[in-house]
Amino acid sequence: MTVLERLRPDHAPALLAFERENRAYFAAAVPDRGDGFFSGFAARHAELLAEQAAGMHHFHILVDGDGAVLGRVNLVGVSGGSAELGYRIAERASGRGLATSGVRQVCALAFTEYGLTSLRAETTVDNKGSRAVLARAGFVEAGAITLVGRPGLRFTRDLTDVGG
């Protein structure tokens, strides 16, 4: 069973393990976080939690029954009733519907718990899996963009239509 949890200080070791184990997998689709992300992880984790406490962001992880992190679903840049959605799923857990489930859960939380009325997301055109997750979670295409030099798409999600 997989559970969505709001990011906490005690998640740091499992989250770091998740990021290390999936580094090459993630780097194939999105820019690598760089060595500094890993060497400064503890300080960055504390900083993110402080920003979450201030209401700037809402971070979530998907954990299995053993406490291993299988994914992240985050809302960043909270402002004016909106935020940007981002997510990543472990390679070993991909293709099982975890991204769709996690995104749907966070959309509901965004509306019911965080008071947001809309979300934004972006992905590259060639990331068919991410585009499918967004579509299944009620996001609609909102225009073409360029992401790190690659063709991309912007998406939006109105949270007021069904409460997330």
C-alpha cells in the first residue's frame, strides 16, 4: 500500500535515498539536480520545510509500507490561489498509476486544505507519460513553451469545478 504524506523532517533519509537511487532515471527526462543537491541535502531539506511552514510551498511524498519513498508530488510557488505542480516517481514504481493517484490526491488537498483554486504544470512534449498523468488528473493544455531548450507544454487545472 502506498500513502501520500506531507513532507516532514524525519522523511529526510528516505527522501535522499529515493533521489540517489533514481538520479540517472530522472536525469533522462529532466535536468539533473547536480552534485550540490546531494551534498547539501540536509540544509536544503530544512530550508524547504521552513518554506512549507511559511505557506510558500506544499511538499508531499508517496511512501510504501516500509517507509521507502516511491514518489514526490509538490506544489511550489503558492501565490494568488495558485501553485505549480511537480512530481516524480521512482523507476521501480513507474507504470503502476502512482503518479496519477498522487497528483489527484494533491489536487484535492490543494483545494480543501490549502485553499488553492488552480494549478499549473509543465512538461516536455516528448514526455508522454507525464502528459497522460496530467490529462487523467483533469489538467488541460494551455499553450506551448520551451523547457530547457526542448519543446514543451503548459497545463492548467481549475480546482473549483469538483473540489480538486
